[in-house]
Amino acid sequence: MAAISKIKIDGFKAFPKEFELVLDGKNLLMYGENGSGKSSIYYALHALLQSQYHDKGSIYFDKNNSENIVNKDTTTVDPYIELELEGSNTKYHLSKNGYEEIPHQPISPLRDMNSECVFINHKFLFHGFSFRNSQYIDLFPVFIKDILPFILTRDNSEYIGNIYDEVMKGIRRHGSSNQIEDSYRKRIEKFNSELQYIINLINLNASNIYKKYFQNENERNLKIILEYADNQDKVPHPNKSYWLRCSYRYQRVNKAGAWKEKQVSSGLEILQPSIMLKIEEEANDVYKQIEKPQTYFNEARLTAIILSIRFSLLDTIAKGNGRFMALDDMLISLDMSNRAKVIDFLLNISDKYKIYLFTHDRAFYNFICHKIKQYNLSNSWVYKTISYSKKRQEPIVIDEHSDYLSKAKSFYELGDYETSAINLRKYIEQSVKGLLPYELSTDADGKFLELEKLWKRLITFYSNNGNAIDLRIQKLFSDSKLLILNPAAHFQRLSTPIYRTELDKVFDIVNSIQSLNRIDNKLIIEGGKQITFHHPTINYKCSFELDSDLEIIQDEHIVARIPKCKNIKWSYNNIENWDFETNSQNNAHVLLKASPNLKKFFESCCQKLPLGITHDMLMHNCKIDNKTSLIEFFGKVDLLKIAVKIKK
């Protein structure tokens, strides 16, 4: 059985139009605010798989049926739910015509998938422990609604829930007698036998799961026990379990001061079973039963107990085969530390079960992303955000790992202009970095510059290379509110709103940036050229020639080929070859025959001469053939200083 590759929904619940969610066989993490449509995806999966147990397509998708869950605004003639599995073109389809496969398959994989998949939402957990203080916890209603419809009998012939439904249709008797048909009695016996087997599995595993994944440090050990016993009391006791029975109904009555059992039904009735939850807590190596767990434990521990019961039925041994766990806002009442325990459990079994996790809590969503990364499982997940678009009046799904521009367009469509602006800023920032050489997009410490500084450098860089950026675009950028948005924030809100017309202008900026070609440029000062330096305030001058070409290559990096200096000459107060160490003329000075590297020569001038010379002074006052300064030649950017040096 392959995993789900694609889900389609049209006209069902929150989706008025055709909606497609591509999973490609991966796990799903989806964030969406309440009312966004995420729960509709959860229920679509539930409805389609449950069609293997009860096909309710004719009810759900018939607009004339009072129980339909067709979207009220849909214009779709035939609403449907459909999914595809990896490696197959077969469409598994549910509509008002019921469940069908296109093309028809001799054996449906969805039957086995339904028996191995798990659906859990906050309602399931709530029903597991929402009992009054005076009540004992009977879990049979939870089992018959949320567990038994998904579990096949041991011979794989039918769902256990189907047996119960058949029994509940009515007692089958021999003719007009009050005797039950043997076949009917056997159906009751089979139900009880199959349910007892399930209860035994839970009792074997639940306590261990709780201890391994959910028990807090220094917390007492627990035994989680489900009782499903064939007690024969005529009048059921509230703290005892009972099998499904077909019998007479009795009640206790007080007659002449004595309590007696009295038959109150005129004929046989189907008596509901009960599954009693018993919790024992260890103290001094002795386990003692907790009388009322719902009052003794807090909600976090009760949730962990109910999840341990449900998780104890998972097959964590067999290889993953497309089965999945769909979890919709099931942990909304837990703090992050207890949520983390559940996420650890899910990630530990994500190689056995696909996980489809839906949440309305952005902080929790980000936390799960972090945990997935910690487990080194990022590539096996798809990350989605779903939002309701008022403009289009339908949910829209955004790929959380899509590029910033795609997100900006999606949020623009949703009418969330502030989030769109944040993503536009990030896209512009990313694009400008890509157009500038690395050395122009970072500061001296190698950290990327803020967008405003990046933009100014881009303007200068392109202008100096003969590709001036349109003045209209420059003004649009300067006027944009993007400049006051924090680029690191995901959902920062401004004190004044951003309007659609403003964003339209920012999209103009994006279009302009996209039209720019990356500059691949080479600046060359030819070998043999003379460089002359005149100190701006002191009577000192120096000249030298380049022994080879000085090349500055501008691409992804600014790379410089640095030549050597030769024929070095200098004078101080009109005295040639002045030696600052001896304070006298030195016509045998070592520098007269030296040929130092240009950058090293500049460094020496700055460090050894007592003239207050700086690198910036040299760049502004060294002129090529007494005409153009180095800084002007390099487009008013000190490329020599920031370039990555390579050998000649």
C-alpha cells in the first residue's frame, strides 16, 4: 500500500471550488488559523477512508439531504473528495454516488489503509476524560465511535464496528418465539471476542508507552488497565465492565424495606457494553488504584493516558506502507513541554506511519519544524500554511518552503498585505545580495548589510558600471514602508496599515530588479602605468610604476590580481630619497631597488611614515598618470581594500 500523493476536494465543507494538496508521499505539517479550512482536509480524509466502513457519500454530498456537508457557496454540480496514491493513476473518489475507484480495482487498498490509519482530534481526547466527578470512566463510547470502525477482525474479514452495527439493527429471533437465532448470538460472541483481544493488546502496551514517552521525571509509575469482563450482574454496577449482551433489563427496587432485582423489560433487549478505565499508581513498590482518575490527575496527564491507550494499538514493528496518523489540533490544552513529548513519539514512529499534523498555533508549528530538523527529517516533510482568502472566498494553501516572492503573491491574494510586504522585503533583500559582489553586500566583519545600505550600494554599483537604475524605481523604494519593517520578523504589524496600492508599487520594484542583469566586469590598470601620490597637507610626494596589470574582477566576489611596484621615487620638503629613520637624505635607501606588492607598499606607507597617511588618503590621492584617482577609477568604491586577493 503506497502513501498518499495527492488530495483533491471540491464543494466539501470549507472548499467551494476544486482544491488540490500535493503530498508526494511525505508527511504533512500544516498551520492555519481557526476557520481557514485545515480541519476540512482532516475530515475529508476521514470521510473518504470511513467510506470503507460506512459509505456516507449519498448523505454528505447530496445537497438536498439535511445531513449534507456540501459547501454552501459551491457552484460545483457534483462535489467530491478524491485522493491518489504514489505510483498509481487510480483515483479513489467519494461523491453523492458513493465510493468508487477510477478505474475500478479488484482489491481496494483503501480497505487496508482505513484499518491501519488513525484519526485524533481534540474531541477524541476530550471524550476520553470528560466525566463528572461522580462517574466512573467508561471508554466504550470512545471505542465505538473513534477506534473500532478502523480495526479489522483478526481474520481481516470485516471491521469490528460493523459487527456492532449489525447487532444494533435489532434482535433476530426464531420465528415468533423469544429465542435468539444462533447466528445472531454468534455475532455478539464474535464482537465480544474481538473487542477482548483489542483490550488485551492495549493492556499489554499502554503502560509501557506512557512510561517511555510521557512520564515525567520523579513521577510515580502508573499501570493503565482497561477492564472488559463478562460480568453477569442483572443490574449493572457503575464501576464494573460488561460485555455486549442480549438479555432482560433489571433494576433494583425497594420492596418492604428490602432491595430486590426486578425485571423491567417485557422482552429481550440489547444491553450496551462498558469498558472501564482503571489506573493504578505505585507507592513504596505497591500499586494502588486511583478511584477517580479524572479528579486525581490534571488534564496533561489524562491526555497522556488516553494517547497511550490509542498509541498502544499502533503497529510500530512492520515497515511503513502508506498508513498514516491524522492529528487535528489535538494538543491545544497542553503546555509546550507536554506537547514536546507527543511530538517526540510521533517523530520516532514517522518511518512507520505518515504523520499529517494540523495546528492553529504558530508557535507550536515553529516548534515542530525545529524538532523535525533536530531529528534530521526535514526532507520527508511538506510544510504548508492555509488561509482563507476573502477576495477569492476560498482557502489558499501556501508552501512554507516556497520562495519569498511566491509567498508575497499568495498573501497579497489573501489580502494580508503586511505579511506580503515582509516577504517582499525579504525577496528584495535576497535579490540585491545576489546582484552585488559578496564584498559589497557585507560589512567589515562579513555580516550582510541592511536593505537600505544594500540598495544604496546597488544604485552606485550599477551607475558606475553604466547601468543606472531608473529614478522612478529609486523613488518608489525610498517611499516604501518596507524600510521600516523588521526583516527578521514573521508577523510584525505596523502602527499604520499597508494598502494594496502601495504593494502594487513594490511589485514594480521587484519587476525592475528582476530585469537587471548581473554585472560581470573587469577593471584593469595596465602594467607600466605610473601612479603618483601627493600628500594633501604635507610637502610629500611619491611615484611608482606597476610591473604588471592591476585587475579587479567583479562577479560573485570582487577578486584582485595585485601587481608589484617598481621604480619607486619620493621626496619630502623637496628633498629626494628622504630617510625618515635617520632624518636625512639616503640615496642608497633599500626602497630604491625594492619591488614590493602594491597592497604591502600601501600598508608600509601607512604604518612606517610619520605623515598620518591612511589607506583612504592613498586611494583618493594616488592618481593614474596624474589624471584619475584610484577611488574614482574604481567607481568611488575601495575595491582594492575589499577585494579577495589572488596571486599573479
